[in-house]
Amino acid sequence: MKKCLILVLPLLVALVMVQAVSGQDDFASKFWAYISETNPYSGWGYWPGTYGMYPGKSPHGAYLKFYANGIALKAAREGKPMPEGAILVKENYGNDQKTLMAITPMYKVKGYNPSGGDWYWAKYGPNGEVMASGAVKGCINCHRARQANDWIFTEAKID
């Protein structure tokens, strides 16, 4: 699995950079395929301190599940900023805690978007339809309040 990640992550970085230059968001579909099929985020670990479903806030949903890939988990556990290749994914649920409203990932790509913390932002519907992607102004403007925490609202709680 690690060998696959070593091969796939540089490809993802290259695709994001091409998307940024070309203005096409073909990458959003490829990224969805990566986090839902190639390396499903649901098999990653939970962000430290958020094990399972927990209450959320607007705009993400009444309840959330917060996943992180191995790169992100390692950095979080060591108290370090997210390195290139870190991927964070939130599942956004409604008040009933069962209705999945959206999936919102952040993907750290060095040089992609310095004014947005070098994060690639996306919002997908429950079935993977692209609702927003790239340097999403709404995401950036909200998360800017946590710029000092690498644009991440949820503090990692190490047990």
C-alpha cells in the first residue's frame, strides 16, 4: 500500500498543478476517484481526538466524521504543520446523524495556492458530484481565521 501511495501522490500533485495552470477542474473527478476508490478515505484513521461522529458547525453540517491520510496523521501526532500530500476529509451529516450531506476534503500541495495555505479544497455531494473545487474562495475565506493552525479548525488531540 505504501508503495502505491509513493507512486500515486506525485501524480496527484502533478494533476493539481496542471489543473491550476489550465483552469480546468478535471482534477476534481480524479481526486474523488482517488479518495473514494483507489485509496478510500473511509479506511484511513480519524483525525486525532475525533473518533467517529461528533457535533459539527455550519457550513460543514450538524454532525461530522473527520478522516486523515497517513501523511496527515503522522504530522498531527507529531504536532507539525501538514506536509505536502496530506489529505483531510470531512463527512458532513444532517441533524439525523444519518443523512450524508457532503464530503469536504483538503489536499496540501506545495506551491498550488500560497494565499490559501497551499490547500486544494473541494466539496462533493454524497455520490461524488463536484460542488466546488480548487482555490474555493468560501473555504479559504473561512479557514483564513485558522491560518496560524495551518488553516485547520479542529485541533489534534493526542491521547
